[in-house]
Amino acid sequence: MDSAHNLPLLSDYQTYLRVEKGLRPLTCEAYDGDLKTFAEFIERRHGVLVTAAQQDVAAFLEHLRNHAIDSRSAARKLSCLRGFYKWLLLDRRIHHDPTVNIESPKAWKVLPKSLAEPEVLEMLERAGMAASHPQAKATALRERAILELLYAGGLRVSEVTALSTGDLAMDSGRVHVRGKGDKERIVPLGRTALEALDTYMREGRPHLARISSARKANAARLSGTGQDATRLFLSLRGMPLTRQWVWHLVKMADSGASPHRLRHSCATHMVEHGADLRSVQLILGHADISTTQIYTHLALGRLKEVHRMHHPRAARPMAEPDASRETVGDPEYEDHHTSLEDRHASLEEKR
């Protein structure tokens, strides 16, 4: 049996993902790649996707482990197979789901990496200085606006490149974002980000659109739509920016940064400054709040502050006195076995 038996099935599933599930093209491509990897494995075992059995799926996972594929990637591939065979079962193309009772590989939760606030501030200040130069180019205004938007709104890079001019509501200080699965959300923006976007819209974008109007019109004719003409961020050729270009922009601004790291930084810094998880979830567009909860592990400064304020034994150790204040009678330096009444009396004396 060759791949000819699997290709029509994979094509039908791609149509289902795009049309009925409304998944993004990049997500569909990722699913297609995982399914083709499994299809090739099945073909070497002289089978096809519709005849796969539970032992085939188990052998595939073992094959991944033997080839040093990390558990997170293996778990993602198994999740893809579950969705695929659930579709086949509902479509009555198979009578048994081979992924049933297959245990997902245990994966360590990896904490997302974020930048410190001074690092982000320095990067944005450099972009702001370049954009505020009297002879600043339209590209400098565009790059500053992109960096401010990535950090201020915690947007994904694909969400930034898909924005249109109509998605911006400058008066109300927000942007309309279309995320994964075409889910829409409203993201508020801060004053600095709005100023950067406003300057780009007034002085940068018209220039980018004007110098390449012919190419832009031609591209719209070829695609049969004028959607490109309304894209918020344009290249010097009048075309929408790509994800790779935005990634390169962020790397040029700070070699230790990336678009997604700015998204993580946005969430982490909000939690550190006391934002509740539900609000952060809505801003980031997470479907499940458990995804947002991981940022509580990163907000170490905030956790230490809360611990010091509320834990009865969280006083500063004796080895770290503050020379600027008296330590005699200060409850932070008294023995931990001192009664609560004595501590209260000590506080009253200081007042």
C-alpha cells in the first residue's frame, strides 16, 4: 500500500479543519505534518490510516521516543491523532478509534521565558528614539508601533500581521484581535502604544502605501481582493508583513527577545503588578485559565512581596538589617516565638 491511499483522506480532513473547525492555515499545516509523519510510519508497517490499530499508535509513540523526540512533541502528535480519528469515527469511516486507552506521554511543564522590565523598557526606548528623530523614516515609525503593540497587548505575531486599519479604535484605546480558531477579542492598549500607533498611522503608513501603490493594486487584482490594501502594517513593497519579518525585527531590537517572549513579558509583568488572572486570560485570549496560571510561577517579585506581607514567619532575617531604621523594638527583628500581643505593643510604641 502506498501514500495514494492516505492523501485523499488527509485532504478531506484539511478541508474539515479549515471550513468546519475554522482553524488557521498554520495550525492546519502543523496537523497535516503530524498526520503525514504517522502515515509514513504506518506505510512502513504495510498499512494505511483507516486500518491503523491501537498497537500501531503505541508503536509510533515508541518510535518517537527512540528517536529522541521530546515528550511535549510526542503528546502534541498524539493529540493530533486523537482529533483525526474522532473525525473518522463521527464520519463513519472507521468503527474503532485506535487512540483509545493510549496514555499521553508525560511532559514537563516548561515555564515561558520573559524579559525583565528594564530590558523591555530599554528596547522600547531605543525604538522610540529612532522614531522621534526629525528625519525618522516610515519604517522606524512602523517598527516602534509593532514593538509597542506586541508588549502592550500581548498579541501573537500572527495576530499582529493580520490586523487591518479598521481593527484599531484609537478613540477608545483598544484593538480588535482575531486569534486562534478565528476567536475574536478586544484588547485595551496603553497611552504609549496608542501614541506610537497614531504617529505611524499619520506619518508612516501613508508613505509606505504611497510609494508602492502600483504594486499594491496589482497584488490586490491578482488575489481578487483588496484585503491587503487595508492591512495595518505594510512593507516597502506595499505587501502585508510576514511572521518571519516581525520575528527578525524583534531580534534586531534585542537579540534575547522574540515576539512570543514579549507576549510572555506582558503577562508576567501584569501579574507582578497585581493583575488578576481572569483579566490576563481575556487579554491574551487563552481558552482555559489553566494556561494563564503558569504566569503566577514567573511573578517571583510579586510572590515574595505577598509572602512578606501576609506570612507570620516571613520577617526579614537577622543577617539583613536595615541601617536606615532602628531595630530595637522592631517586630521584624524580634524572636519568632514572641507573642502576637508583644508584637502589637511594640508596634504601638513605635507609632
